[in-house]
Amino acid sequence: MSTYVPTPVDDWLANYSGPRKSRSPKRADGQSYGAAMTERKRNMLASGIHPATSLALRAGLAESCGTCTHCIVSSNGNRHWFKCNLVPITNGSGTDIRLKWPACIKWEKGDGKEERFRAH
């Protein structure tokens, strides 16, 4: 007769209390996750850093992410998110960009697709 030896999986199952709940709506400082991310990105823009690429903003250029060739649309059914293909694309909101953000130093003229974006 063999003796049962607990495995790490058994330890994990013993402490498992069901499906994890979604992220807490408030952080320790009272801000929601989304509000904290928005504030962080605004601070980066104010410092002259692009929030998506972490590159310097392009000085003296009135262009934006929406007119850049690196701006792409990620979609899931009827929902659309704008991403920059200069950085790894994720399914999370942390890599979303806004079409109105000022261009970074890697900005390249797009092919006119920005008008299509504005229709969404």
C-alpha cells in the first residue's frame, strides 16, 4: 500500500476560495484604476513624454497620433481601440492611445485613414 504525498497543487487547492473577483474599483489612495492611469498619462504628456511609446513628443509639430501611420485599430465586434504599433500590442487598456495625443518623435505621415477613425 502506497502512502499519499501532498503536492503543491493540493496545497493550492486547499487555499483556493473560488474565482478571483475583478480588480478592486478603488486603490489605496481612493482613485479608481482608470483614473490613476489617466492621471499618469496626463503627467507624462505634460512632461513632454508620449504615454504609449515613452519617447519625446515631437516639438513644433501640430500632428497627433490619429494622423500617424503607426496608429492601428484593434477591434472586437462593435468595440474599437486605438493602439500604436511601435510598442507591443496587448488586449489591455494600458496600451490604448488617443487620437488627439500629440505626436512622438517617431511620427510618420499616415495614409489618410484618420478620417475613417473619426467615424467610429
